[in-house]
Amino acid sequence: MSDRSCMINRIFVFIAVVCAALSATFAALAQTAPPQTLDQAVDFDASIPLGRVEAWIVGFQRLLPNIVVGLIVIAIAYVVGWAISRTFRSWAVRHNRQNLGDVLGSFLKWIAILFGVLLGLTIVVPSLKPGDLLAGLGVGSVAIGFAFQDILQNWLAGLLLLIRQPFQVGDQIIVDSYEGTVDRIESRATIITTYDKRRVIVPNAQVYTNAVTVNTAHPVNRHQYDLGIGYGDDIQIAMDTILGAIAKLPGIESDPKSEVLVWDLAASTVTLRIRWWCSSARADVVKVRSEVLFAVKLALDEAGIDMPYDTQVLLLHDQTDENDGHRGRQREGWPAPGNGETPRPARLVRQETES
């Protein structure tokens, strides 16, 4: 038996001894005390304030045993709740689910304490019935639920996240516009540290109801980059050159293999899509991407393969020319003078025609 178990057993034995001693003391006091009812105590000179104070003192003395027993019951409930919480947290730590142990262990502890408080109240005031207390608690719970709807919603969402574990502490995720590493999952929110070392507190309800991308759910991820080569270059030579360049990099996974695909015939380039696999950690992704682009650029330059700029053609025409709108007579661009004469503005031609 461990030291912790021995300590718990000693606590329970001590509480049992104290309860037995108190019970024996109360029994002895009951036998030696003169028979007197609470009504008689209240009737004793109740017309003057001093008599009322004395009646209150006598009533308190009569309730003192119940109060002591009620406090002992509450203390026992607290110890039991503490033991349940510690036991559940120890189990969670052994199974690498510490956040679940913190949230659910605290919840079970307070449930045990609440049960002890209700039981202690029924002992102190015997006229209170547990059914009435539970009914009142139920009505109060509905009111509390409406008042703290968001808090309870986030708490329940956090509990479901901890039980189902769509992601774990240490995973790198994307929630809405936030991306970073999960630090911990609390009862109200999920704490994320972004890659530039900023802390983001996302409510659990928002995490549970929205789409979440878990970048580190698998050890490796596939990444890609689109690269354009000239139409006059040999596509197969370019593909072999790219594959040979990235195969030498230490961060590239050999299985699955890297590949280069002809992805698009653009306006001025043949687009090749480079796809490779590497570790899913953000630091590795950024480093490998930089090494891939650096190696591919040097390899294509050495092979004499062109990576041309985008070619754009801009056509202009004079909208004031008299041939504007006549596609059979007007050239693309500035129209050539007709019969050696400079084209006149369309405004003047229209004025001459109207006159």
C-alpha cells in the first residue's frame, strides 16, 4: 500500500473515532440534562428581550449536536471529494490525459461536496426534506442555466473535447483564422500559442462547433509548389532535374515519393506542380519548403531551363476615331491613317454628317 493510501485510511479512521466520541458525549449529555422542550425554553420570560436571548441560547445548545454532526458530514464529503479528484487525476496522468483529469476531477469533487452540504443541512434542520432540497435545487439549476448559458456551453464543449480528443495538447491546429500550438484545454477555453508567440484564447464552444484543421494529426504531410518553365524547354528534362534536386534534401521523405506533374498550360509558361512529403511540424515545413525552392532554382539554372516572367499584351485604340466601333475598318491598337490623312475625331464626323 502506498503512502498516499495509508494517509487516506488514517484520515478516515480519525474521523470515525471523532464521530464515535462525539456520539458518546452527546448521549451522556442527553441523560444528565433535565428534560425541557424547546417550547418551554421559548416560553421562559419571552416577554422581555433577555428571555428571548436566553431562549435562543438554549435552542442553539439543543441544535449544537446536530450542527457538529452536520459539519462533520460536510468535512467527510470534502475529504471524499478530494480523494475522488486526486484518484481521477492520477488515472488521467497515467493515461496522458491530464486536462481531462483536471476538469472532470474538479467536477466530481464539487458534486461530492454539494451532496455532503445537502445531507448536512438535513441533519442540522430535520424539518428540511431531501426531496424539497432537490426540487429547489432543480428550479435553481434552470435559472442558473439561463443566466450562465455561455459558461455552461463552453464547459460542456470542453468536456466533450477532452473525452473525444479530436486533438491533443501539443498539436498544431487551425481554428477560424488562428493557427498555432495547443497549450492546454481548460474548462472554458482552449489556449493556443501562435507561431509568433502570441496567446489566443478560443472558447470551447467555438472550437467544438467550427471546422478545425489538425496539422500534426499525422507524422508527415504533403506540400506543393507550382513552377512555370518556358514553352521551348523540354518538359521531361525539367521534371527529372527537379526530382533529382529535391531527392538530395535531408528533410524530404522517401516514402511516399516526391513527384512533379504537368499542371497547366498557362499564357506564357508550362506550369509544373512539385509535390513532396515532410514532417508535419511547422518548423520543419517552413525549413523544407525554403530548401526545396533554393535547390530547384539552382538546378534549373544549371540545366539551362528558363523560368520566364508572365507575358502580357496591352492593346489600345482611339475611341475618338471616326472608325471606332467598325471592326472591319479599325485595327487593334491605334488605327492607321486612311488615305494618308490623320483620322479625325468621331465628334467632328458626326457634326458634318448631321449638318
